[in-house]
Amino acid sequence: MARLHRWSIVGLAVLGMQACTDKSSPASEATSNAAANTNARAAPSVASGSTGPADATYSVDGETVVLNRGVGQLSQAAGKALGADRIRVVSGPLSKDLDKDGDEDAIVLMSLEAAGKPSRYYLGAALQAHGRFSGSNSLFLGGDISQPTITLSNGLVSASYYWSGASAGSLRGPRTVQARWNGRRFELL
């Protein structure tokens, strides 16, 4: 009797499988269609990049950093390479059409931070194309300095800050540097 019972279950399973292949349910069709669409998609239909400069991906000293609402937790490898725990936007965005395509691009000041160490500051740009922002290579402004103030005038970005002296905690004086967009990144003048 046990044998008859096992064979009955196998027979019912085969009949059930045949019924499914003859007429599939809407749920299984939706699942198989979604799987086919996922496999068929070679590239996303939406332009790459983020919807804002605070959510873009930037390059900092050769390491890729991804921001989410202006803050990026660094991967273990990037954190070790950069000697930091996180990066965040501390000023900006300033709007300027850097790539001359008619879209307003964004200029941001980012701070690379590690516990117990002074912050390091970077100037970055997020270029806009079709409403999406893609971050650029960033420009190192300095470490062991006060948080810079950035301004935009006549196509140049000025960063003003106080730089530290020879002894810890002493400020030597004000400094202003200017940077120009070269088509790929900012460069100091």
C-alpha cells in the first residue's frame, strides 16, 4: 500500500506539471517575464548618475566614494587607502554650467573625516546631463586647515581658509586659492 501511495503522489505531480505547462498562471507568467526582462537588459534605460549632487559618486585621491544625502561611509579598502572613515558635503552646491551644455552643474566642498584626525577638504563637481548628476575627480584643497569658504566669480572658484602653523592648534593666517574647471576636474591656478 505504501508503494501505491508513493506512485499516486508522483503521478499527481506529473499531471500537475503538465497542467502548468499547458496553462500557466498569471503570477508565474509575470515572474518569468520579469526574469526574461532582467536578463535581456544590457544597459539601464535611464541616464547614469544620481538625481542630485549630494547623491553622486566622486573620485577622491583615486578612490571611488558614493554619497547618500551628502554623506558617504567608505568601504574598508577605500577607508584604509584614504585614512578616513567617511566623507561628507560641507558646503554647496554652487551652480554653474561647467561643461557648457546648458544644464546647471554643481560645485561642492567635501570633508574627508577620521576620528581623532583633522579633516581634509576637497573641491568636487557634479556634472548634470538629462537631469542626472555624475561626480568628478575631486581637487585636494588641504588638510589641517579650517573649513574653507567657497565662492564662485567669473568662472573661478575661490576657497578661503586659515592654514595651520608648525605647532598643533596654531593658525598661521588666511589663505585663498583659486581653481578653474579644465573639462574633467578642477585645477589650482
